[in-house]
Amino acid sequence: MQKQQKKYKIAVIPGDGTGPEVVEEGLKVLKAVSSKCSFEYETTNYDFGGDRYLKTKEVLPENALAELATFDAIYLGAIGHPDVKPGILEKGILLTTRFGLEQYINLRPVKLYDKRFCPLKDKEPKDVDFVVVRENTEGLYKGMGEFKDKGTDKEVATQISYNTRRGVERCIRYAFEYTRKRNKKKTLTLCGKTNVLTFAFDLWERTFNEVAKDYSDIKTDYAHVDATCMWMVKNPEWFDVIVTDNMFGDIITDLGAMVQGGMGIAAGGNINPEGVSMFEPIGGSAPKYTGKNVINPLAAICALSMLLNELGEAQAAELVENSVINVAQNKLKSLGAGRMGYSTTEVGDLVVDHL
Ligand code: IPM
Ligand code: MN
């Protein structure tokens, strides 16, 4: 019997700044790998982002989430525009999509592809290879809190970290499953702050210890978030998988991005294991490099590799990642924008050639 050919439906949101440039390269790679691995796909473009907002005063059209929910995956460039007040697009597009589509995991691999790209002395690719599983719908990102007496000298501003047993548990379970599937050091580290945040991380720690009972093959560890930052720099080789809340995950993954060689290479997936997931380079819109053909597209291409994995095209995902590794190791002078020795489009072509 012939294998039933599925045609993947992919929503593309190029977004702001350098987003469109890097997404273009990712799509070039998608085209090449799809013919090599013989799968079919179709893309639908969405113009969500700063320019659309400035024209229409609307961040997301009403039916946007319902429409996005009908795709097999979403490929995102970047959100953030210098002429729009910080927070409007980030909350209105990125966080709304993460929350609305229940993409409750933010998966961020931290992997060094070449010793030259690591700012840490004496660390090599074998030392920097871990994954952060960041909770993606709760915590401080929930938007709970208030001002009291705003603008007066008695002003109080609160911002609440909102953690549900259900939200924490599904994130932790995903992290255990992921650690098992990854099958490397089989070690899951909970990153928290149990010595100060004695409500939120008490829930996290209790849940972690309970869920751990279902995974006797996985070693567990705990580190406070400040210590996690220290170890990420001093002994990144200790980590296999780290699970943490939304805010801490946001912070430690920027540190992770630097340890793996910078924003030019760091990718992430906003994952709903039962629904539609969205993949993005984590570097942002980089306004100062926009339109110059100098931004590094490898992070977006790594995001594409993650997207292919989530679709179940593991072989295509691996081909893409290996091509990125090859190009990074053998061609690029640096991973930084304007310092690669090649333009954005040339780097995309190099990846396609290697495929
Ligand atoms: C990220 C970004 C976002 C976040 C911003 C743009 C809202 O920093 O994806 O890490 O804080 O989650
Ligand atoms: Mn961030």
C-alpha cells in the first residue's frame, strides 16, 4: 500500500524588522528539503506586526486565532517595531497567540555548533548541549496585578505570578517525557527560587517531585535560578534538560543563546503538544539591521528544523540541522549580523546547497 501523502498547512507570519528576511531564507530551505524528503506543504502568509498595526490600529484581527488554529504549524519571524510602544505588539500578537492557542511549552535548545562561537573559555560543542523547557502561558506573564494610587508618592504596583497545578504539571510532565525521548544524560533539573518564592515554587517543587515518581529512569536535580545562571556559564556541561517557569525561562534562555553563540543561532518553539505550535528565531526584530541583508538567518532555519520535527518529519529536521551545523562550522566567520562573511541570502543558499 502506498504511504498516504499529507500536505502540511503552514501559516507564515514574517512580522517585523528582519523577520521577513530570515523567514524568506527558512522558506527557501523548506522548499529544498521538502523535495528531498518528498513531502508536500502549502504556506499562507499573515501580515501581523507593527506595520499592519500602524496602518489599521489593530494588532490581531478577530478571527486570527481561530484561523491559525486550523494550520499544522506556524512559522514566525519576529514581532516588535521601533514606532510602536513596547508591549503592544508583544502582548497583542505574540503572547495572545501563545496563550490563545495554549502553546504551553516554550522549548529552547541551547546547543553550541562550533567552539569559535562560544564566549566561554575552553568550552566546546560537547559541553554546551542542553534544552530549556519554559512554561509559556502562566507565571508573571499572566498579566495579573494592578496600580494603586498611580502617579502619587504612595503608588504601589503589583505583578502577580499565577501558577496553576494543571499548568505546572503539564509543563513538568512534558519536560520528563522530553528528557526521556532525548535520551542523553536523562537528567531533568528544576530551576526555581524555593528559598524566596515560597508559594509559587513550593507548588512547582511538590509537583516536580510527584511527577518524578512516574519517571524512575530520569535523574532529577534542582537549582535556584541565580545558581542556574552561574552554572550555565561555569559548567554548562552539567545540564541536560532544565524545566522552569515563564519569567525565569525567558531570562535564562537569553543567557543560553549567548552561550551557544548569540541570537543569530538561537531558536525556539511555542508548543501545544495537542494542538498547533509556532516556531521562531528568538532574536527579535533587530531594527538596526533591517533591510540590509546582513542578519543571520540560521536561527530562523533552526526554528524551521524544530517545526519539521513537530510535524513528524524527523529526517527532514535532522537534514536541515546538519546543514546548519555544516555551514556554521565550515563557512561562517562569525554568527553575528554583518560579520558572517556572507549576506543573509547567501547563508540561506549555503544551507540549501549543503542539503
Ligand atoms: C521571548 C521574548 C518575548 C518574551 C517578548 C518579546 C514578549 O523575549 O520570546 O523570549 O518575553 O517571551
Ligand atoms: Mn525573551
